[in-house]
Amino acid sequence: IMIRSGSEILARKYRIRMRGIDAPELKMTYGKESKDALVKLIGEKSTRIYVYEQDQFGRYVGDIYCDSVFIQ
């Protein structure tokens, strides 16, 4: 979330898990490739995230849209 007020920017980081996706963890086979593909797809772009719940690890679980395209 970024809130801009004049010359001030407030940014917060959240851990998001895509709903319905079972992607490999970074240390697993193809984990880095999976992350790189996602960053290439949505990195530095405006996204909209619809959050449904939190998982047992405190991550927000939701659907991600980038430029009105459903990412999952």
C-alpha cells in the first residue's frame, strides 16, 4: 500500500499468497524460476489484491489482478 501526500510516501509490505496456487518455495526445485516469472509479470506495475483470509503463517490469501488481468 502506498499513500502519497505531497512529498510524503507511506509504504507497507504484506506477505501475499495467491489463492488456489501451489507454487514451489524458493529453496525448492524451480522456486527461483517461479518467483522470477511472477516478478516479470507484475513487477513495478499497479496491482489490485482481493484478500479473503489469512493462512496459518500470517500471510494474506487472495486474488491478484494486474492491469485488470487475473494473475493466477
